[in-house]
Amino acid sequence: MAEILNIGNKPIFDDCIVKIETYTYNPYANTTFGYSDEIRIPIQHQDLYTLPCESFLYVEGKLTIKKPAANKHVVLENNCVAFMFDEIRYELNGVDIDRSRNAGITSTLKNYVSLTASRNGMLKNAGWDIVNFSNGEEGHFNFCVPLSMLLGFCEDYRRVVINARHELILIRSRNDNNYLRGDAEIQPEIELLKVRWRMPHVALNEINKLAMLRTLESGRFLSMSFRSWDLQEFPLLQSTTKHSWTVKATTQLEKPRYIIFALQTGRKNNITRSITKFDDCKLTNVKLYLNSEFYPYDDLNLDFSKKRYAILYDMYARFYKSYYGGNHDEVLLLIDKFGFCGPFVVIDCLRQSESMKTATVEVRLEFDCMEDIPANTTAYCLIIHDRMV
């Protein structure tokens, strides 16, 4: 309340940044955008102040229907741009900074737990929606996808990068099945026409530019810390009710802080079913083990046939406040939509005991189902962990 009495305060003008302009960078001249192709987009100039957290991917393409038929149609799937690429990597000065494997599933799970309703509406421009095209007609599309939606580095590291050579590497998917949904008989096909990287350049005033140069000339080691997203996949689960999955072994520095677990049945490479929705598979309980520590403490006792998943939704709803801080909770999915798009299990393992300070941390998941897992079911485990470079 004392702040309202400070009538003598002078206004402060922030003029340390002269301007911010966004520049377009293209792939190498001989790059093709076919299935499984590697697309490299370089930023070669090394005397720049760039802001990767505000950069975005511009994608332009065309949907063609080869065999139009009555009452047959196809639409672009939700989060379609991310599914167009199997892998996305970010390199600085030739060093691998961050990467996203299976970018479609990774960003879909991350968006479900971290987007808000207002942000969700804005991301329709990034393909985070279903876009319909008229039956039998060619449809053109273009999207601007923030890299903060695809890579943990661009979401968390909110500072400029000085005098570095950047390169964004995109690996195209092997077919169109995961980002189209509809009737396969009409033979829809996606052709990418343009893939560009839009990067903001920051111009400083002379005082701040000199301060930056002095920092570089001092030879001081500059570190970058952020939270990386690592998706692990179990392609075909055995048809049993109890499962134990040793996900991976990781170092102490990159041990998990959050785990998002989900199941999918018969959706991968299936144009007739949405790949951005997940299946309950009559799941009853999930336990995460980090060496001998386990999360959550109590059993979940889920029963989706009786809509008994309130505890699961509560774990989901608490993620936003824990991950981003602040004093308020926000969710993208209300409980009915959570059951429709999900469900998925969000496990907060941010706080860990002293016994976890070992050289290697084994990540293991144990989960139970009421009935045998259906055939062609895939398990996904998105590990959000600390990373420092």
C-alpha cells in the first residue's frame, strides 16, 4: 500500500533496446521437402543479437485430393505442422542444444498440459486446430508455429543469443497419415511449398552494446539452462493387465522433473482416427519409480467405466502452477474434455529426496489395467528434465 504514496517518483524510460526486427531465413538452395528429407535452415551471420524464444517456423503448403468422391472428405489434423516432422533439432555453433523426437506427440502432450484457453485460441494460426477443406478441391494453407511450442529451449531461455551461428534441422515425416484425418479412398496428399525460419534481431543502444561486448571479451563462461522435453515410446505393449516399463537411465543433472504418461490404441499412421487423442485402455493405476523413490504415494484407483478419474484430473490441473509458478491455476481442458482428449497421467516429481543424488537415475513406470491391453497399443512417456549447456 505504501506504493500509492510515492507521488514524487519520476517516470522510467526503457531505451536499452533500439529496435527489434524479424528476419526470414530459408533452407539451403538444393533442399527438398519430400518424405524423410532433412531440411537445414542456417543463420550464418555471427555478429547478431538474436532472440530464439520469439522465433517461429513459417510453413506453407497445399492439400491435394487425387480421387474426389461424393461424401468423402479429409481435414488437417490438430497440431498438423508438428506431425509433419519426425524430429526437430536446434544447434548453436555446431553443438546440439535441444531436440524433439516425434515432435507431433511431444508437442501435443505438452500443449494439453501447459496451454491456457486464451493462448489456445491464438495458436489456431499455428495449426493447433482442425482446418477443413472443401471436398474435391485443392486447399492451400500456411501457419506460423512458435518454436516455443516445439522446443523446451525456446520456451524457457528468454534471453538474446550473441554472436553465434544457428541452425535448425527438421526431419520430414515418412508419410501424411498422422496429420490428415478422413477417408483414405480419396488419396489425399500434402505438398510442402515453403519452410522458413523467422528470427527476431535485437538492436541495442551504444551503452548496452558496449556492456555486451565487454562481457564477451572477459572470457567468462556463459551457460544456458532450460527444461528439455524427451519423449520415450513403447511401440507395442503386451496384452496383459500389469506392465513394468524401464523407460531409460539418466544422469543426476538431467533427472526427470515431470512425467506425462499416455496410451494410444490403433491411431498411429491411421488416417481414419485422430492421433491427437489418447485412450484410457481401462487404466487403474500408474506408478513412477526413480531408483527406489516412487510417485505418487497413493494408488490412483481409476475406473473410467464409472468416470472415476477426478484424482487424475486434479494432478493435471496442478501442473500449470507448479511448472510456470505464480499464484493461479489455469487449464486448457475442462474435466469432460479431459476424458475426451485424454486421459493422460501427469506426475510431478520436482521435489526429490537426498537419496536421489546418485550418478545414475533409473526411470521406470509400472501401470495396471482392468483388462488386457488391446492389440496395437503404444505407451508414451514424456520426460521433462533440466538441461544446462
